[in-house]
Amino acid sequence: MENNDMKILRLLFLLLLISAFATVVGGEEKQYYYTRHISPIAGTHCMGCHCSIFQFMCTYEAFVNFKSEIDPTGGLPVVYKGRPDSSVVMWRLIGETPSGETLEPMPFGSPRLSDTDKTSFGEWIRQGAVYQAEVGVEKNEKNWGDIKTMFR
């Protein structure tokens, strides 16, 4: 029982870190995007199986709309936008559910993701699992005239 309590505490602590301590850059919260932060990690560690075999990480839309099909997480959202603590992908990366149930950690048969990569997934989900930044929004370097010329 005590071992289970420690697992729950560790999981809650990691989820608290992900939720409470957003990465701050220049006094502003760092924004995480699928295209810039998640896709490179997923391409290296996840898509070999979850795109080629299971077909649910091949596109952003498929990934964020997929419901888990494997017990004990069947029917639950893999990505629950705004809620890393309720996202199956986070449970799989950590290796257990919030209730302390042990899961096979992903990536299966490979080294686990770094804490930095897990934090990137968690922050991206917490911030709404955004696909990519709007054109020029991140550095405010584009104006409407610049954007229009891109399509001529």
C-alpha cells in the first residue's frame, strides 16, 4: 500500500511540475506548438509505431482527436486539451495513471523520453495543444502587407 501511495505522490508531483511551473522565457511564458516542439519528439520516438502500425499519430488532427483503444485507458482522450493530468499520452510517458495503476511506459522497448521532452508534451497540452503559431505572431515581425505578398 505504501509503495502505491509513493507512486501516486510521484505522479502528482510530476504533473504538478508540468502544470505549475511553466517554462518562462524573457519574462513571458514559453508557448509550445505541435509543429515546433512536439512533432520532432514524436517523429523520433513515437511515430515509428504509432503512425506506421497504429495509424493515430500520422497527423496532428488524428493525434489530438484519438481515443485510447487499449485497456485500462480505453475510450479516454489521448490528448485532453488543457489537461495534461487527464491525457493518456502523459500517463503512457510517465508509466502510470493518476490513481497509481502501472502502465507500460512509452516508448515501448526504447529508452524513456527525457524529463525535458515530457515537460514539452505536458506544457503543450496544458496550453491547449496548439498546432502552430499564427504567421508572424511569435516575433511580431510580419505585418499585413508582408503576409499578402506571400500569396502573390
